[in-house]
Amino acid sequence: MLKINARIAHVLGSTTLAITARANELKAQGVDVVSFAAGEPDFDTPDHIKEAAVKAINGGFTKYTPSSGTEELRTLICEKLKRDNGLEYKPGQIVVGCGAKHSIFNAVMVLCDAGEEVIIPAPYWVSYPEMVKVAGATPKYIQTTQAANFKITPDQLKAAITPRTKLLILNSPSNPTGSVYSRKELQAIADICVDHKVYVISDDIYEKLLYTNEPFVSIASLGKEIFDQTITINGVSKAYSMTGWRIGYAAGPAEIMGYMKNLQDHSTSNPTSISQKAAVAALKAPEDSIKAMRDEFKIRRDLMMSLIDGIPGVSYIKPEGAFYLFCDFSKYGPCAEVAKRILDEVNVAVIPGDGFGAEGYLRLTFCTSQERIREGVRRIKEWILTRSK
């Protein structure tokens, strides 16, 4: 009998990727599937970014780069973090990875060890607990509620911390809920983490997709002590519609970044050289394309909410960021069964909430056209009304 590394044997597959694969399989068979599943913008990568990649290919920029990314890209990332977030880093404190997911994985692997605990607010992005398991550490969940906008409170955080607590993973704006922590809420969390010497991974990947008038706040900007305990994660996937280019990055204390660079030396080496040139073009250009995409997502968000309001027994919080509507479908059965039936019976792909630590919920993305949003929600409503008869 094949013996697998115990840490890997307990890692679960991605629900999101599984549902998306099944939806694509149906599409390949000619089925008209409306997908509310994949967490990626449906907009094309802007032309100036694609042109930079073509120029890199034609210019022969197709060889290895430094494992942690080119000096040019890391310098631009430092400028971006200072300009947008008030964070002062040197290029040596930046490690460019193969997507933000890879950057988070590296940070977890470097910081966490067997016997240590990682606090993860639930609902959570599906990959956080599995990364912690691979590192040999233990995920410790703080269950939030819809009434609290799916955000942890200072009292919950204090109660969850033990002598074994090493790390808090914080995602704002959140996947899957779209909730956003205010400056005041982040300050309270930062104070507790500083008091208890708990590190923070701040997953800021949806930073540019914010629908409120309040500016985005990264927790590392709230004082030197929390800055020294935070690894800030970001990337170009969501803001620039570059999911397939696989460029993310981590910024943090020089010692931690050094270990992350060493880990990357022996796992992936450098991110794709061509994608790094594309990311340089993305960070250098004005943000007109981001604003246009964000404005359209806001229109789609409001449309999807208005349509979901017409479905009996379904509730949600208004997402302030990202591009997800996290809906309570618990009235209609276990979420995995509901998601499967909606896909099989009316050909709409949604993601069950159990993979996010929230049984009874479904995650719907508004990363598709207004026309498809109308059609997809119409099918879900029809399925529910037919089922209820």
C-alpha cells in the first residue's frame, strides 16, 4: 500500500477548482452553463500589459531571473506599497512569487511549525487551512456571523490566542464574504497581536476592488510594532485581470523574507520572467483600467443583490469589496448538495460554503456580464420555486 506524507494525505482538494472544472466539462459538451464559480475577473488583461510581455519575448527576456524577482519589479513594488499603503520597504524585503497564493504558502511554511497554531477567521479562503496543515501546524478557527458582517471581534481574538499561537491570517476585502475591516477594527486587532507577539499575514489581494468611500487600510501601516510582525501579501491577478500570469508578492521583515527567498530557491526558483515584465508594465501605468473594472463590478454587485432579493429564504451581507456575494441557502439543504443540484439541474455553477468553513452558504461571483447574471439568478430562482412546490 502506498504510503503518503501524512501532512499531504490530509490536504483537501480545492472545492472552487473542482466546481469550475465540472462547469468547464459541461460547457465542452455544449451545455449552456452560467458560471458564478471562478474567482477571477472576466475582463481581458489590458493591452499595454500584454504588449510589454510580447516585447519581453521578442527581446529575449526569457531566461532565469533572481529567485525573488527582478530588482526592477521589486523596486516598483516598494514604490507601490509606499504610495498606496504608507509602507516603507527595501527591495530586499520583497519576494515575488508565482501568484499571491504561492506567496502566502511560502510565508506559512517559513513561520509555522508542528505544535503551533494559526488563527483563521471563518468563513475563510479555502486554501488557508490546507497550507497550515502542510506546514505541520494546526488551524484554529474563529467563527464569525452574518450579523457581525463576518468579521472577528477583539474579544474573539483574545479568547482564541494560546501560548501556541504563532500567526493570524487576515483577508480584507474578504474572499468569500466581501467584508472589509475598518481602520478602527484593524487597530484593535493589531494591538492584540502586538501584545501577544502574534504574527499576521495580511492578504490584501482585493485591495483595489473596494466599493466604499473609505480608503483601503493595510494592517501593517498602523504602527512600527505591527509592521514588524506583518507579512503583507498582494499581487496583480485581481486588480489587473492577470490571474493566469501568476505574479504575487510578499513584503515583510528582512529576516523572514530571507528565509522565504531561500525556500523559493529550492521550490520554484523565479516567477516567469515574461510575467514579471508584464507586472512592471501594470504597476507603472495609470489605474484607469482598474477604475473602469471596479465601477462595472459595483454595477454588477448591485444587480445581483437586487435579483437575489427576489429569492425567498435567501440572505446575504452587502459586500464592500472583492467580487463575491456570500448567500445563506441553508433553508434548502446542505450546501454541497444544493450546489451540485443547481449545476446539474439548471446549469449554474456556484461554490458551496462548506469549503470556506460556512455550511449552508453558497458563494456567487459577479465576474460575468449583467446579461449572464440575470440569466443565472433567474435559473436559481426557478429551481428554488419549483423545488418548493
